[in-house]
Amino acid sequence: MFRLLRHPLALAVFFLAALPARAQLNMEEHDSKPYYFGITLAVNQSHLRLTHSDIFLHQDSIMVAEPLKTIGFNVGLLANLRFNHRFDLRFNPQLFFANKNLSYKENYPERMTEKKVESITASFPLQIKFKSDRIGNLRVYTIAGMKLDYDLASNKGLRRAEDLVKINKTAYGYELGAGFEIYFPSFIFTPEFKISNGLNDVHVKDPNLRYSRVIDQLNTRTIVFSIHLQG
């Protein structure tokens, strides 16, 4: 599964190669459906984009502060509303399970420290889907849209947080992606690759927290490889 995340088009190429040259046209009636639903299973690679504060430049106790990339997974539902033969409106709410960890190199004492930022995020993306013409049992599409995220495991309200970096509960951003719809007799198999970038700063600033005061802004970054099963 991790290799699929690195090479998300490999699975689609495999299925394309497996399709016969003159395949029977599956689910012909699907193209005229006003709406349809599905489920989503996915893996994600998440991290926080970090901007250092002015304090970081004027102190010598923390020499390096940088984000770490971690692998997680997500599950969700999918609802698709057909506008016409080219455009759809898509709602794809999901639960993301991923850590967004930070790494520090300290001088006093000299050591490497990793701060775990646990995250269980409810994500609500609304996307416009642009579809190609159907070629046999294959269709290619692209998506673009906005999302709102709510972190169910946010540590913003913790009082004893001297060794933590506090993260806001809400984030919003944009998403871009592409995928393949592969039509089988009774369902549509859809591998999809998507990049999601947060627009707002999720860092809860507190100059009294040692690991937090060297950070100015934190923005969410996620790469997702999804499998949608649609009916």
C-alpha cells in the first residue's frame, strides 16, 4: 500500500492493461444517473509546513525545528451530483487518522526530540469534478475544490502543555487531484491521487511554551491515494 502512495498511477495502469481491447460496455445507464454514492478507503502522507518565528533566530537552545512526514489512513463516504456530461459536484466527507509530528535538535542538553501531534480529523471537502468522455469501460477525471477540517484530537484546550505544540481544531484549504473510473458489471473502481493544502495557520501561539515559541506558523499538507467504490 505504501508503494501505491509513491506511485499512485501504477494501479490504474495495471487495470488498463487488463482490460480487453473490445470490452463489453458495463453500466451504460450510469452516465445518465442524476446522482450516486460510494465509499472511500485511502492512505495519506501528512505533515505540517513550518515557518520559524523571530525568537528562533535569536536563541541557541533549539538549533533545528522541522516537520516530519507520517503515513496514516482514512475512510469516508462519497456523494456525486451530476450537472452534465462534463461536470459533477462531489461531496466526500472522511475521517483522517494521522500524526503530524515535529522534530527538534536541542543544544542544552544536546539531543534530538520528537513531538507527536496526534490527529483524528473529520474532513468535509466539496469539489467540482471534470470528466473526460467515456472510452469503453474507462473514464479519466480531475477534481478541484475546498475543504473544512475539524480536528477531534486537538490539544488546544490542554492546560499542562509545557512540552507540547498546540494545534487549532479547525483548518480550511484547497484540494487538487485526478483519477480513473474503471467500470465493472456491478460497480465502479476508482483510484485517485489528491494533494490537499491548508490555507490558515493552525498553530496556537504561546511564547511561554519552549517548543512552540520557535514556531511562527503551521499549515497542513496532505497527499492522499484513495480507492472509491461507487455504484
